[in-house]
Amino acid sequence: MKAEEIRKMTDEELGKKIGELQKELGNLSFHHCIRPLEDTSKLKKIRKDIARMNTVLNQRADIA
């Protein structure tokens, strides 16, 4: 997900999306511990998306 797309989202949408991505990351990392994933780069992509969303939320909080 690109930063432009993230900035267009509302705070509520960002919160929900972060929650969904954290659940997905937990599930993927659990499955990766049991049996290696075919595409391990997916873990890194999800972590970076979560970080981008948290950055946008923090920037908005600083402005307000």
C-alpha cells in the first residue's frame, strides 16, 4: 500500500486496517514457524504497511 492511499484514509479506517494487518501478520508468522511460507517477503511487506499507517496517524496527531 502506498503512502498516498494511506493518507486518503480516515483515522477510523486506518485503525481498522492496522488491526486487520496485525492479525494477518500474527497468523502468517505462526504458520511460518510451523512450516516455511512460500513467499516470506509478505511478512516484511505487512510490517512496513503497519509502520506507514502508524506514521501517518502520528503525523496527524502532531498537527491536531
